Amino acid sequence: MKNFKLLFLVLMSLSALDQSLVGANFYKSTVCNWGPQNTAIWGNGFNLALKLDNISGSGIQTKKQFLFGSIELLIKLVPGNSAGTVTAYYMSATGEKHDETDFEFLGNVSGQPYIIHTNVYTQGVGNREQQFYPWFDPTADFHNYTIHWNPTHIVWFVDGLPIRVFRNYESIGIAYPNKQAMRAYSSIWNADNWATRGGLVKIDWNSAPFVARYKTLKLRACKWAGPSSINKCAANTAANWWTSPLYGRLNFAQMGQMAWVKNNYMIYDYCKDTKRFKGLMPPECLLPQY
């Protein structure tokens, strides 16, 4: 009975959040922070396009900052020859010792798959890359990319499937992003110095402009209201649905889904790159990941 009541409270809080965000859109929730001439919003604010041409890229950021919760975005990536371009979607704090959680979509020549590049920074330190091929054509339709972040772990989801987890091991000295407010960002930019085959393939400007399209932004997250939010957003309350035990770790089905993604579509894992780290692997690589 106790578990049923807890589940009921969680579902009610989720329903209330979903209803409160019906009006959330790009007009109300974001601002353009780069390349306004290459940014378009339409459809009552529910549709967005970011463009890269040989003059400028473009980008947006959320007006508000958050600490814990779930950020969802539907994205249709640049079709055709997108080599050298990167469409980035990420959460980030500011400053030299900032925290950050990344999705970056690395373009490729026509007929070759995109690369889903993920990373996490804690206290300004990254070097935690994992990369995947998508199991679908990310340019043919919109797909859901979600960053779920709570005091226990960060989970990267693609169309509801978890592809990666970064757990909180702060208790044994591994930094975890739980004290810095973050905004959500997205941008499209010229990264042909590194993005496609390590920079060997450059952008073909004859294929420009490059356009990424977006819709259905959901910011189901705890709004930052100053340092008091560090405790408030982490509190185990019904309103803070992300702190519920239901979201504290992956369930068995999700573990199986993530194993399927990693076994079939992972192409790089920093935790297996012994040459890069010369045998001194990052400490979290020696611990259970989920």
C-alpha cells in the first residue's frame, strides 16, 4: 500500500508538470545567443530551425537555469552531406570549473552514419567521451533526445532507450554535477577541424546551408533560485519527482536496452581506451556504471 501511494504521488506530480508545460515553447523558454539571422521560430513557438552557412552558425539557450530533472528535445538532423558540421545539444554551467552534460551529433558524408557523441564535465574536467552510431536515420524524422539528471545519476536517452549512465560516486572522491545550475543549449557550428574522421573531411559549402530542425521542448526540471536550490532541488519530496526511488537507477528492462545499444552501436568508450590513459584509467571506470 505504501509503494502504491508513492507511485500515485509520483504520477500525479508528473501529470501536473506535463500540464504546466503545455505552453512551454521556444519563444517563451529560450533566447538566441548566436547567429540570430540563422535562427527561425514558428508555429506559435513550437518549431525551431538552426542554420549554418559560410558566414555563421546559430544557437539558443534556455532563459532559466536548472538543477536536476529532465530535459527533452525532438531534433531532426541535417540531411545529405553534413560532414564537418556538429549539432550540439547539452546542459552546461558557466566558468572555468563548470559542469556539463553533452549530446553532440557529428555529421558525415552522404550515405555514412552520423555519430552520437556524448560527454560529461565535472568541475571543468571532461575526457569522458562515449560514441554511438544511431540505429535509425536521424535526418529522416524527429527523434527524442533526453538528458535526465538527478542526485543519483545522469542518463542519456534516445527515443526512450538509455544509452549511457554516469553515476554519483562523490562519496569516494569522484566529482559529480550536483551544485551548479545549468542551462540547456543547442547550436549548429563548423567543426571540420575535428568532427569528421578527426578533421580529415571538411565541410562542402556547396551543400550549404545546413539546417537542424527542432520541436517539442520539455523542461521538466527544478528551476534554480540561488544556492538554496542545492538542497531544495535534491530533497526527496513528491514534487521533486526525479528524486523518487523509481528514478534512482535503471530497471531491468532499461539495463537490457542499454546493453543492446552498447553491444550493437557503441563505437568508442573512454573507459576502454587504455592507450589514451596509459593504463591509469579514470576511477569511475573501475566501478559499476549502473
